[in-house]
Amino acid sequence: MAASMKRIPEENKSSRFSIYRLQKFVFDPNYAKPVMLLLLLAELVVNLIVIHKIKYTEIDWKAYMQEVEGVVNGTYDYLKLKGDTGPLVYPAGFVYIYTALYYITDHGTNIRLAQYIFACLYMLTLLIVFDIYRYARRVPPYVFFFMCCASYRIHSIFILRLFNDPVAMIFMYLAIDLFLRQHWTIGCFMYSLGVSIKMNLLLFSPAVFILLMVSQGTLGTIKHLIVCALPQVALAIPFLKANPIGYLLRSFDFGRQFFYIWTVNWRLVPEEIFLNRNFQLALLAAHVLVLLIFIFFRFKRLYPDVCKSLWMKPSCKRLNANQIVLPLFTSNFIGMCFSRSLHYQFYIWYFHGLHYLLWATPIPTVLKVLILGVIELSWNTYPSTILSSSLLHGCHAILLLGLWFSSSFDEKAKEEPKKAK
């Protein structure tokens, strides 16, 4: 009887310890690896199911193949390269990537093989993003479920549509991961490769410049900007030789008009306003204004020990994860808030950063999860409606306001938490 009574408390203690460990694996960012591993395995299964059970939908893949086929056939003048959806409007890196896919997939006809390639790309993107979050140690592990299996639209962008947007974004996340490891030169090189595929990555550029000035100083920044420029020039040489003006006008066309039918964020305004140049200039002005306000009043607080003179010297301290990731994701998010049009594939531009940004704010946890759900709903509403666009802007506004009042910008350069398990 006495022995039995002694075992009961020990069993209760063991049970309490198991519950405690389980709670850590669910709620403690320092114990995220097991959840990440389980979700990667789950995603492998989900991707295979989506490929085999959900019908592929042709949107841009055929046009991509037609555009690069022109290059394969010897045409390097960008003004002459086009597909069914219009002219080629992406930089040279896109041409090289999709030319490789053109040959691998039997001139673009083997769609199933292309889907498998994009499924691998999806898994690699998730692996890199998980590594960024592992470094950041801000988001509780249970939130990663909303980043993976819960998003139909993200799976669609990768393996049901084969868009070029996720190809560009994987280079961006790789660059961020390299920045976290203090590999600034190779990180800038990867960032430039991403820009050479699609120029939406320029939304990150203000934060990239700030990070370079803080971590490398003025001279180091100049060197790294040259590193960023070299891939753009090297990859574009054949096209610049054929028609330099045509290449620059088409591959970096900032004035390109978007179709109202595809807009996710501006369905709440009439088409004539959507297409109005003054409306677009007003959005650009708002973007620049809000970005500058954040830079001078919020980003600046992340680096209190940095020399304030114009000729900056490299920071003597190693930047922590928050000082790197927060301005990058915030800069990109501000650009998304004031974009003159967001198409469905553009969701991938900021999807994997939303979770970090939300958990960097003082917004209540229930509302954070609700915002993720409403944003996902808005991006899955086709065609978009006045309600879906309004809800998307509302969520963006709440998150932007939460970032403004976030104490994460006041962390200065405090030491990193203990190493993640």
C-alpha cells in the first residue's frame, strides 16, 4: 500500500512533465524544430495529393514558354519577345530560369514534371522560411500550421499555376537567411538574382539599404551595391546588345497598367478610378510617405548605437534577428498596403512574412489568428468583391497600426535568446 501511494505522485509528476513539454512544443518558439519537421512531412503528402487530385489550371505557364522559346530561337530584342498573355515584362534572370524549365519539361509540354519541380521548390521555400523563423524565435510553433497546410492559395500559386513569383521569392528568403548568418555579400548576390526574376523584390530594397549601411558602413554599402548591380548587368548582356532601350523599358516597366478584372485589393473602387493615373500617383506618394515615417521614427530605433554622421562606419555589434527581419518584412508589407494592384499570385510576396509581423505587434492573439484567416479568405475570393477588398485593406490597416505601436522597434540591440531547440 505504501509503495503504491509513493508511485501515484511520481506518475502525476511524470504526467505533468509530459504536458509541460507538449506545451513547449506548441507555444514556445525555442522548441519549434519538432513542429517544423512534422509540418514538412505533412506538406510532402499534401503537395502530392494536390498534384494528383486537383486539376492543373493554365494561366501563364504557356505564355512563359512562348516568351523563352523566342530566345531559344535566337531573338534577343525584348520588344519582339511575347506570349499569348502579352509581351515579356520580366528581367533576364526569368529568361534563364524558365529556359531551363523549357528544356527540362520537353518544351513546356510535360506539365506534371513541372508540377513536381514546383512542389520541390515549395518544400525548399518552406525549409528556408522555417530556418528564418528558427533564428527569429518570435512566433509560437502552432502558428506554423497557418503557414503551411491551411493555405489553399499558396499551394495553388506553386503547383497548380506554376507562376514565377515563388521562384523570385525563394531567392529573397535565401538572402534573408544569409543576412542572419552575417553573409552579406552572398546574401546581396542572391537578392539581386531574385530581382532579376521579378522586380517586386525591390519593395525590400529600402530595408536592404538600411541594413547594409548599419552593418557594413558607407564604403561597405557601396561595395555591396556593386555586388547587387553586377548580376543584373551580366545576365542582361545578350539583351542589352540587341536592344538596350527595349530591355530596360520592358523588364523594368514601372508604369505598366494592370487589368481591373484581376485586382484583389482595389475592387472597392470603380474601374475608371482604378485606371486613373492620379489615383496611382497618390498611392505611390502614400507608399513613400508611410515608408519614410517608419524609417525615421521606427526603424531608426532598432539601431541606437549607430553613428549618425553621413559617413557611417560598420556597426561594432552583430545585428540580431529582429534587427534584420523586422525592417525587411515591414518595408515589403508597406509596399503591399499601397500597391496599385495585387493579383492573386502576388499573395506569395508577403504571405510567409505575415506571421512574423503579426507576432511582432501588441495585437491580441485571437485577433492575430482572425486576421490571418480573413486575409486568406480575401485572397481566395474570386472574383474579388467590394467586401473582400475592404476586408483585406482593413486587415492591412490593423497590422500596420500594430507595427507602429510595436515595442519590437524599441528592442535596440539586446542579446539573442537562448539557442532554439
